[in-house]
Amino acid sequence: MSTQGSHILVIGAATVDVKGRAQKGLQLGSSVPGAIKVSFGGVARNVAENLARLGQSVVLISAVGNDSFGKTILERTASSGVDVTHVAVVGEHSAAYMAILDERGSKTFAVDEMGILDSITPALIQSHSQLFRDATVLALDANLAPPVLAAAIRAARRNNIPVAIDPTSATLAPRLKKHLGDLAILTPNETEAGLLLGRVVKGRAEATAAAQELVALGVGLAVITLGEEGLCYASSRGSGYIPAIRCEVVDYTGAGDALTAAVVYGLVNGLPLDEAMRLGVSAATLTLRCPETVCPDMSLERLYDQLVI
């Protein structure tokens, strides 16, 4: 992967995350005791913050509201080292994500409000042509409207920049079908991979086959996450499996975004493919143990401390 650019360019959502974790079994139609936490998320913003905490130069293009949440999102993201000067501040309230977690920290229901991302248009993408020219890699999330995804991928192609995409959710993953041949890195979970391929993907063997099929369709590196089972990956150089690191889960939110960031970090910095995958698993584990959507202790040293051998 080319490393000639001066920064990693990340485009997508920046949100307020409201997460409620139950202390005991959830009951439909009734409240149960638990803990409610407000933090800051959005797949693109999370990837950007994780990359910055790993020592990379990162520029974020997103949109936030002209409200207290928007101001705090910008402050928090900038404090981690991300350049937020290209984030649009518009006269709407900021994007929000609300999740209900069970007693294990696993997401049971979630609602997001992303209307503000309509402010990110193909014209806005085109206005930032210099950021593309100076980029090492482009990282996107699938919250972006299809015309915006297409415009960003075209701009990356014009500038010979590899593209990494997190499919974001089962609802949004199908947006990526027409772009598979343009992707250097794709990081779906089993459900998202199945939607991209038009079949059910379940378990290690099927995930490995799915990763290989995605590569045959033009993806440079396909990484399919298996939750507590780890990940399977494939590229033109071969395929492999990395087990998960066993840990006590505090919150699953953001773990996949941390994994994506660490994989991008590894490949941008020329690490062997297997080592980049292990860094991804390590980053996900660190995030699983943390109540924040992005672990404030994220660092390269922490990742190597718990690397799967």
C-alpha cells in the first residue's frame, strides 16, 4: 500500500452515542435497572480517533450540528489529534445513535438519526480535492449517501489512493456492492458479508470462503469479523484466521471500528498482513474492555502488549 501521502483522510459520521446497559435480563415493554452513558461515536469519527491515537496524521470530513453536542464532538475529536477543520457545522442538531445493551454488553436494539449527513454532498467532496491529493489512504463508512460514496471513491481513484470501507450495518452494507472492485480494504461482519454476497455467512469456514470470494470480486483485502470467534481474512496473497482474545466485555460498541483502524494502520505502515490482522484483534479487545466508544488508552504500545502470538 502506498504511503506517499501526508495524512489518512476519513469521511463519514460523527455522532453522540447514548448507550443503556441492563444489569439483568431485558424485558420488552418494561424498564430494568442499568447504567446509561453518553459518549461520542460515528464509525468514521471512531476510526479517525483510533488512528490518531495510534500516531497517524488524520483529517476528518463529517458534519455536526450548531449545538452543544456538535461543539463537544469537535473538541473531543480534536483533542485526540484528529484534524477537524474540514468538519461542516450546520444549522441542525448533531447526529445521534442510541443503543440498548444486554447484561453482557451486547447490542439488542439501536436507533440512529443521521439526517445531518445529507450536508455531505458530492460537491463538498469535490471541493476538497487537495485533501485527496495529499492522502495516503481514504477511509469511509457506509452512512454516506450512495452518490457521496461514489464521488469519494472516484476522487480516490483519480489520485491513486487506496480505499478502506467499514460497511457500518446490515442496513447500509448493500450500498457497497457496486464498489467492491475499487476497495483496498473491506471489514464486514458475517451478516454484512452475507448481504454483499447474497447468501448466509456463518462460522469460520464460510467466512473464509466469503473473504476469498470478495477478493475474487476485486476487494484487495477482505476481513470478516466473527465476534467472539475472531476474524477471517483473505487477499491475493492468501487467507488466514486470527482467534479472538478472551476478555470480560464491558461494551461491544466501537470494537469493529477499532479493528478497522488498526488494520489500516498496519497496512499503511507496511506491516506484514498477519501482523496487521493481529493488531486489529488487539484493538477490538482493548475497546471491548472499555466503556467508551473509543478507548482513551488506545496506543500502539497497548496493542502490542496484548498481541495474539
